[in-house]
Amino acid sequence: MLIVDNVTKKFGNFTALQDVTLEFSNGVYGLLAPNGAGKTTLIKMLTTLIFPTKGQILYDGVEITKLDEAYRGILGYLPQDFGFYRNYSPMQFLVYIAALKGIDGKTAKSKALKLLEVVALLDVKDKKMRKFSGGMIQRVGIAQAMLNDPKILILDEPTAGLDPKERVRFRNLIASLAKDRTVILSTHIVSDIETIADQVIMFKDHKLLCCDSPKALKGDKFASLEDVFMHIYGDDEVVA
């Protein structure tokens, strides 16, 4: 289990997150809040790119910085700005990333083929990625994050810029990957998580506002999660 224990993160005098406590087990967790609310700050702490000013993050009872490489070995990460080599094919790119992760060549090729099938890119495995759509590139990003069969998969704004059809495909893929792992999905697009999230985490004023199921958040008062979002953040922040 992954636990965020009373975590605060400050940048100088600015408090990005304050006194956040969360528990993650298997399933899909949607981090839903407007841009600037602290979603990416939390994700960067969960991936050890930055560290809490106060509090701790634990995996199976051990602080993740003490686990070091052992923690990163169970982590898959797709950042918001996914860097890739445009002249590489998906197969070349995955084998390259696998080598960086210490996976031997034979295993890397086998895993790459299986993952390209999972993300529906097997038929273009040898095509240069410079010709790919944004949705295809994001699916390559998911595949690279899955190379080490992570127990924790973290996705930061994975559907930003995608058309509605690609977003639906992406949501279905994420739901299929969450059966035996923790998937943490950061977004400000309500429809990305309404149908697939087991728990929705919302921040306001850089503090944890709630962590509950979409059904519980809607209750009897709201017809949709979008209505909940509008009620909390206002019309200007909603992206359906």
C-alpha cells in the first residue's frame, strides 16, 4: 500500500500542498482539480522527482526515499510532457527504454511486442513515430511506463490535447491496466475519470478536499461528476 502521510510541499514562501494524507491500494485513483491546484506537485513527490517539505510517503510501511531503486523498480510513470525520439519506431523506442531500465535485450523485445499489442500499436511497431497522432504517441508512453510491469502506474494529464475518440480509447486502456495495480491519473478533464475511477481525489486551496467514489461524491444532489466539479470550482474550470 502507498501512503501519503501528512505531506506538505513548499517552494519558498509558496505552499503548493498542505497537510495531505491519502492511502492508495489497487484500482484507479483520479486526481481531479483545476490546473495549479497541486496535482502535478503530488505526482512529482510520488515519483521522487521532488520531496516533501513536511511529512512522508510510504510504500508497505517504508519511506520511499529509503527504498530508492527498489521503489522505482515498481513504478511506471507517464509525465505530462512525454519526450520521445521522432525518428524511432515504437519497437526501437521501447527496447531503448528497456535498456535504460536494466532489462536484457531478449526480454525487452518480448515485452515490447506484448505491450504494443496491449496498446493496439502492433501493426505500426516499425513505423517512425514522427508520423503518429497525439493519441498514438500517448499509447507508446503507456507502453514504456509498463515495461517493468509496475505495481504503481502514474499518469500526469495523459489525455491533454487528444480528440474525444482517442480519449475514450485511452480510458478503456487505463481501466484494463488497473485490475492488479494502483493507477493514479491526474487530470482536469472530468469525463476522463467519471466512468473508470474507483476513487476521486480533489484539491482546493492546495489542501485535500475529498477522496471518495464518483457515486458517493454525486450523492442525491448531483447528476454527474461534472456537476460536482462545477459546484466546487465554478463553470470556468470545467472541461467535459
